Amino acid sequence: MSTNDAEKIAVLGAGSWGTALASLLARHGHPTVLWGRDANVVEAIDRRHENPRYLPGIALPDFLRASTDLAGTVAGARWILVVVPSHAFGETVRALAPLLPAGAGVAWATKGFEPGSGRFLHEVARDVLGPDVPLAVVTGPSFAKEVTLGLPTAITVHGDDAAFTQQVADAMHGPAFRAYTGDDMVGAELGGAMKNVLAVATGVADGMQLGLNARAGLITRGLNEMLRLAAAIGGRPETLMGLAGLGDLVLTSTGDLSRNRRLGLALGRGQSLPEAVKEIGQVVESVQTADEVMRQAGRHGIDLPISKAVQSVLHGELSPSDGLKQLLAREQKPEYPETLFK
């Protein structure tokens, strides 16, 4: 496909993940415009074909365009991909709503909940954009740096309109990037958000040098927490056993490119939360997401001991070692209740 016969795609958010996905779409032959707030970053992408702040030293496609003009970015776009931190998602979608081209769908690769309300992002988008705009979420195990370098990656796109979901997946799918599809937005969004919280737990354990057994146990029991909460809110277990859940959880819990794992590593080694966040230098979604996960758990009466311990550590209510002691002191019980998948 050439850029001359493809339809324009607008990507909103010039951080590492937004830049990576915009680069991917451009490499696949789609006229792609990337919108960002930071004029210096935008100028570097547009003129020097590099994002020096988030992906330094990695060449971007020459034909990827970037702009600080939101209206100009989305004008004429066939669909829009929102890739901003979860705390900025509502604001961005509200700014987008009056500018949305007729017939355009909206997808997002943001992971998290709306801060304060705990709403899923598809609920926010539907509330702002109305019932007629097709929606989709892009999620799965994917580090921005590796995608930008063209390394093999597999993700999944879940949406409420099969044709739009397929359109998004088709645009992303390519020789080194596999895009699967589904229609379980609740399960897909839960997995993408909750894995950030659980990655902090495995990072803490590794920072405390507790060993590989502990890491594997935390990942597996963390998946159990995902499955139990998903069952309560209407997500499907196969979604959480796939790329949106298990895949993303394993990557984020074990890969040192993960900001949330690095946060846990720092806390496990004795750093304070402010020091760790400052050192990482980017938004760490788990700090807010832990509260929203526990809000969901409380709403549905679900016990999530690992997620609760992470929340308590992030709020300074427990030290990492005390959090570990609480988890180890829990009573013995069956690994899976019989009713989990019913």
C-alpha cells in the first residue's frame, strides 16, 4: 500500500507509545499525523524524524508528520488513535469530540481507568462521543522501543463495532506486528490497566532479591486476581488468558523497559516513591490505577490481596517488607474456587 492511496490516520499523544504506533502506521503506508503538546518534541519528530525525549536515537519514518494543532491533525482522518496517559484521556476525548470528522471511529492505546470515578475508558469515550461513534481499544504486550525498532510484537484490538475493530487491526498488522481482534472491551481494558499494578509487586520482590520462585508466584496469583475481578464485572476469562491479560502481565512484570516494574524495583531497593518516579521521568500509571482497581474490587466485593498490598505500599501505609509479610501470612486455601469460570 502506498501513502497516496491510503486514508489518513491521526494519532493523539507524542509520548513513547504514541510515537511508536504512529511510526508503525506510517511504515505500513498510512498517511499518519501525530499530535503532541510539546512543541520541541513535535518539531523534532516532524523535521529530524526522531523523538529525542522518549525514543532517543531511533529513526522515525521520513513521511510521519507531527503537529501541535489538534484541529489540523484530525481534519480528514478516517479514524483517530488516542495514546495519552489515563489521567488525560477524558480531557483529550472532550477536546476531540467537536473536531471529529463525520464517520470517523476512535480507538485508544491508553491503559488505565478514569481517575476519581474508576470508570473504564470505553465508558468515558461513549459518554463523551455519543452512541454512534465506533470505539476500539488497542492493548497487549508491547514495549514502545521494540515496536519502533521493528521487533516482532503481537497485540489485540477489542471493539464494539466489528468493522471498525477490523479496520484498526488491519492498519496495524504487518510483517513484524500481529494484530488480533475481539469484542470484550471490559476484559481487555481490565487486563491492560491491572497488569501495571501487579508489575509493581513483582518489581518490589525482585528489588528485594526474593528470587524467581517469588516472581512466578506473584505473576500467577496476580493473574488469578485479574480473572476474579473480570468475572465479577462481565469480562471473559479467555480475554485475560490472552494477550490483553496474561501476555501483558508477563511482559510488564519481567521486562525492565516497564516503568511500573522499575518503580517496584526502586521501592524494593529502599527508594521513596517520589525519588523513584522522578528517576523514571515518565508517567507511571500504577500509582493512580491501584486506587481504581481497589475501587472496582470494593464495588464488587472482591478480595485482591496483591493489588491491595501494592496500593498500601504506594500510599506509604506499608513498607514493601511488611506488605510481603501480610501476603505470606494469609490463610491456606484452594487455588481456584469452583465458581470462578461459571
